[in-house]
Amino acid sequence: MVNPYHTKRAKELNDNSPTKSDKKDALTIAKLVRDGR
């Protein structure tokens, strides 16, 4: 389970783009898991 707030904040920090897509969210979640966050 991933907190949507954490995904949103991490996505904003990575690319600062307001666009939302499932592919982008999945990539952001994978990076967070990889980094142990």
C-alpha cells in the first residue's frame, strides 16, 4: 500500500510537471520502493 500523498510529492520533486498518468505514477512508486522510502 502506498500513500497517494507521498507519490504526489515525489512526482512533483522529480519532474515538477502537473500531468498525471498511471505510467508516471507506477514509475514514481517503483523508484520510491527501490530507494527504500
